[in-house]
Amino acid sequence: VSYPQPLHFALMLMKHKSRRHSFIPFRHS
């Protein structure tokens, strides 16, 4: 995994919490 451990975990968590949404809040930026 080329992604940092904390970042990878955050991304997974975001995706898991965003399963109910059709978009990823992380892209809100």
C-alpha cells in the first residue's frame, strides 16, 4: 500500500460511512 496508514484508514472509514450516499464527502473539497 503506497498510501500512508492513517490516510488509508481514513479513506476506508469515509467509504464505509458513505455507503448510504452515492458520492464521497471527501471530494467536497
